[in-house]
Amino acid sequence: MQQEDIKDTTTEETSANEQEVREETAAEETVAEEAKEEQAEAKEAVVDEKDEKITELNNRLMRLQADFDNFRRRTAGEKEQLSGFVTAGVVGKFLKVLDNFERAEASAEKTADLEGLLTGMKQIRRQFEETFKELGVEEIVAQDAKFDPNLHEAVMRGQNPEFEDETIDMVFEKGYKIHDRVIRHSKVRVISND
């Protein structure tokens, strides 16, 4: 019996020890699970912060793109409108010259007075030049000037001992510029005495 009591006591102690070990293991597992959950929650919090930041930055980017598209459309419209105003202003100035050409043409059909017609044409030309001056258009001086490829277009080369090399001795078509911008180059003959 004593052996049975020892076995029972040993079994009880073993059972108690096993129970304690199981409880400790369960407690450790619970602590480990809680730690894992806390880590997961911390990671989720970091991920949530990053996701929120990414979403916020994406929204800002989309707003900026929309603002830029609106700006581009608005400036294109304003540019087109400004171009229309400028064109209308220039055309308005030349309409007076056109009216005078039409009057001169009608007068030429009715009269044989060539001198009067020539005087009228000179007046129209002067009016045309004044209109150019109002618009800031200037003739490019070419006759007897040194050849400048920025202002002149050489269409011929010639020889003339009275002029230095690279001097313009003949202008075929006048050139014009607005301020410093060339509208049309002067077409010229350039001296080359080689």
C-alpha cells in the first residue's frame, strides 16, 4: 500500500508538475501571442500612417495636375484671344490704306491724268509707311551696307571694283524688322572681287 501511496503521490506530483508546466506554457504562449498582437497592431499603425500619407500625397498630386491643366487651358485661350486682338488692330490700321488704294483705282479708271494718279500713289505709300512706323516696323537698310547674314539674304554675287568685298551693291527685295526681330530678310547682291 505504501507503494501505491507513493505512486499516487508521485502521480499527483507529476500531474501537478505537468499542470504547472502546462499553465506556465499556456501563460508564455498567451504573453507571446499578446506580444505578436501588439507588434501587429504597431505595424498596422505604421502602415496606416504610411497609407494615409500616400493617399494625402496622391490627392495633392492630382489637385496640382488638375490646376496645371486648368492653367494651360486658360492661358491657351487667353493667348488665342490676345492674338485675335492684335490681328484686329493691325488689320484695322491697314484698312485705311486699302480704302485709299480702292479710291485710287476708281480714279485711274475715270481719268487720264497720270501725274495726279502718281501723286495719289505716293500719298498712299507714305500712309502705308506711317502705318508701319506706328506698328514699329522698320525697313532694313541694305544698299551700300556691309553684308550681314542676320539681316540680308544673298541671292547673287557680283564684281564691282568701286565697292569693297562683302558690300551690298543691289537690293532686289527690301527687308523689314519689328524692333530687333527680322520679319523678312533683304534679298541682295553681294560684291566679291576675287
